[in-house]
Amino acid sequence: MGMALKLPLDRLVDSAMSKYNVPEWVRPYAYKYVRNNPIGSVKFAISLVDTKRKKGEVTKERVMLPNGKSFKVESILKVLSLFFYGEDVIAHIERGWADVSRVKNAEYERRFSEMSELDAKYARAIKNLAEGLGGRVGERQESLARTFDYIAAMEDWNERVFVTGLVLRYAYARTFGSVFYKVFYPVAPEFMRSFGKAFSSKNRGVNWDTEEAERLVRSGTIERGRVLELARETLARIMWSVDANMRLAKELSMEKEVALLSEVSVAYPFHRLEELGVELDVKDEIETVRARFSKLKSGR
């Protein structure tokens, strides 16, 4: 550990980014986080990289990570409730699109039916995890409802695929979901093993909506203006849902970390769109999302 402390800050951040397979464009956000929280972030980064044979622990009252950070089980259950609601409601939306859509599309109906089963499997794994910790999930999460109500109202098949496969997957699953899984799974007792199996990338069809969404963007099937508008509106609602849960982040003593993930989650879809050939200015798009989030928050 003493040797790790002597590493230059940039190499320390590089190590953490490499370990967790973080995209290169995240680097400026990571440095901003480090500058705002130099002592705590350096210790946290070192602990992520240098866990060696340390093991976490789960008790009735607390979850202890390999890096020594401890959380109350009741707080983790609140986080799991958010994840459960997200997976459960998107499964419900996908099932509805497959069964009762007014505009028929046999291929997409079949695919969304398969995706609904997969997301329902994720939801069950999260529910089992919560029950293994002695709690329960299932209540409607008002902080997420705006996002999913907006998505559920979509009737165009291409737009459905784009929002679920690209915007949601990059903003939610590949930021908050991925970090939660990678950080908490190493402490998993036996009852959490189904959680890991359910979220394994080996699941067939797990990436279909993302691959199809990216194809639609590359081909120009959804025109550029509409792509950006859908991303802006969805991400403004995602930002609102994160902001609504900052009290929970404070309870977990992770306000700065959640703020970092929030920034990354909004930027991620725009960076991916840029990589797919959509002409845009990521900074300008983020500012547009922030402005729309402010209007949502104020009820305008």
C-alpha cells in the first residue's frame, strides 16, 4: 500500500479506469472528482485497485466492501429497490409493446418479448438479493416514474429501440448498474450468486437492443434531430431521478461519487452517438439536458 501511495495521481486514476474498463473520455470527469475530493478519492482509488486478497463481509446490519467501506443494509436495500423498479417496469413496458402494440412489427415484437423475459429475470435476481439481505422490494419508485412513463408512451418502434437500447443502457446499466455489480459482487455470499448469473454477459440476446439501436443511428434510419431530441428528453428525466435520490447518496456517504456517476451517465449516450457518426457537441448537449432537467424539477 505504501508503494501505491507514491504513484503519480494520473497513474492511479489510470489503474482504476483500466481495472473497471472505463472509457477514455471519462478521464476528465475522474480528474474533476479527484480535484474536488483529493484525499478521499485517492484512498478510494487505491482501495479499488489494491484489494489483493481482502474480502468483504455481509452481516444482518452492514455490508463491508473489500476496500473497507461499510454500508448499512437498510441503505443497500433502498438502492436495490431502485434497481428492482427499473428492471421490473422496463420488463412490463417491453411486454406491453410485444403484446398490444397498435403498429405491428413482428421482428421487434419477438425481440421485445425476449428482452422482457431477460429484464424480468434481472428483477427477480435483485428481489432475491434483497430478500437474502432480510428485506423486500416492489414499491413504485416515484423518482424513476417520469423516465419510464415517458418511455412507455412511445409508439414508434425505432424510437423505442433507440431509447431502451442506447440511451437507457448507457445512462443507467453501464454506469450505475455496472458499478454496483462490479463493486458489490465480490462480497457476495451464496444467496447472491444468482445475482451474478442473471447479470452475466453470456445471456443470449442481452445486447440485441443496443446493437439494433446503434445500427439505426449509423444508418440514419432515425434522423439526427430526432435522435438528439429523444436523448435530451430521456436524459433530462434520468438526471431528475438521480437528483431526487441524492438524499440516499448522502445516507451512503457517496454524494460525490453519485454526482460523478450522474455526470458520466448523461455524457455517455452523447459520446456513443458521436462515435456512431452523429454530429454534435457533447458539452452543448449536456447543457441542454441540464436546462431541461431544471424545468422538470421546477414543474414548468
